[in-house]
Amino acid sequence: MSIIYGPVPSWRLGRSLGIDLLSTRRKTCSFDCVYCQLGRTVNSLTERKEFVLISRLVLELEPVRSVAADYATFSGVGEPTLASNLGQAINIVKTTLGLPVAVLTNSYLMSRKDVRQELARADVVVAKLDAPNERLFRTINRPAVAYSLDEILQGIRRFRSEFSGKLALQMMFIEANKDVASQMAKIAERLSPDEVQL
């Protein structure tokens, strides 16, 4: 199974060449969001580790050097920041493909300095935020451990102050949070992203 897929059409990123640094058979994530298109989280994980060797990434990038795309996007079957070699992978993709790099993250590990430093190598970071309070956060995102929404917000805030690229907040509205849009807007205003994706 290849760790590179697409390009796929993306309303956010145009033609997006996907890179899956987890490459697990089933979803590997620190959340089990009720709306996730990948279904339930089978591999619940909160600690970073190496899933895909950099040598494999280098090998698989070669055949797609000439593929026309707008972005190389780290996404796939789970949370990209769980890959402990994400920063190195971003550097290699930029050098090899000459494309801007985007990372889609659930924001869970953004409170960690090492994760923020690695994410800062990307051109675009899309950070998930679906709830304005702890109760809805646990209802919608169903985190694997007792990690608080406040820690996540602090991580995004720190990242915003350190990051010179484009930061987008991705907000999914479903039945559970459709009535708190004004609260979400206030949080977004405080975090000061470059855009909000609904």
C-alpha cells in the first residue's frame, strides 16, 4: 500500500497530493470524532512514534516528482502529528517536489513545543476546532485521554504566535454544536487564524 495518493480535488487546497505518514490499515488517532469520514478510531494513540521510514518516503516520492499538484498534504488514515518524523518528512517533500506543504491536524499535540516546531516547517496548517467548551469537546471529538480543550487552545495560540505561514481553523458543525456558532466565532477571533474553514 502506497503512502502517497492522489492528487485529489480539495475545495481548500486545489489539487492535493496526499501523504500518509501513518500508513496503518485502520484509523490511528488521538480522537474518535463522531463525524469522521474514516469511521471509528481502531488504533487509539496519544504518543508519537515512527510509522513510516524516511527511506520509504524518499523512494515513493520519486515517481510523483512530475505530478501536477497545488499542495503536498500530510493527512491520511489518522493524525499526522503522531508521526515522530513529520518535520523531517516535510523538509524532504519540499525539497523533492518543490510544492508548498499543508498539514491537516486535530490540534491535539500542538501544546508540545517539538510538534509546533515541526508544523512550522509547513506552509499551511489546518487545525481542527469543533467545540467552545469541555462538554461539547468530549461529546464531539471523544479524545483518547483526559486532555483538556483549554490545553489545545493554548497550543494553537502559541503556534499562531510562532508561525509565519498560513493558519486555518477547521470547524465542523453538526447537530451537537450548531447552536454555539457565536461562541466558536469568538474563540476564532481570539486565536486570529488567517481563515476559518466551515
